[in-house]
Amino acid sequence: MLKPIKNKKQYEDMLERVYELMQKDIQPDSADSDELEVLSILIKEYENENYPVPKPNPLEAIKFRLEQLNMSESELSKILGARSRKSEILSGKRKLSLSMIRKLNEKLKIPAEILIQEY
């Protein structure tokens, strides 16, 4: 019977079991398929609790998203509405306003919870 992961040894054992299961030709709705699904859930929960991934800095998120979309910083100026704001924001001299956060969320699809963080 599978139980919640309490320590690193159990975590490593479950990772090993997942690897074993993935080497098999698992059929949907089989016992192995169910076990793999439950192990994946338990492992994900343990990792979220013990190895949290920090949210990116808002400025880094904006730069990364611009790069992903092959957009220039001048295109960011168009979204924000002013050229000087763009350079002040990307340099960290100016904080994002609520209006800017809404525009960046809408146009670049950057989650608001990332944009509202302190930086």
C-alpha cells in the first residue's frame, strides 16, 4: 500500500519504482498504470514541499517573456505606453504600476502574481 513520502529515502525509493514502471509496457487502466499515477502524485507533493521553485523576479520574467516572443524592448514601450518608462522599469528605477501589471498580464500573458512581487 502506498503512503505519503516522509523522508528522502522513501522519496528516492519511489523515484526508483517510477523508473522501473516506466521501463514496462504499461497498459491504460492497469494496476501498474494506477500505481504510476499515484506515485507521481506523491512525488510531486513531496517535491513541492521540500524543493520549492521560487517565483522569478518580475523584471527577469518580463525580459524572459520578451525573448520568448521575439519582441524588442521598443515593443514593450508600446505596451506600456511610454519609452522612458520602459527603460526605468527594466533598470529597476521605477516600480510597475497596477495599470502596467494589467497590460503586461494581458499582452504578454505573464501571471499577475509574478508581476506584483517586490523587486
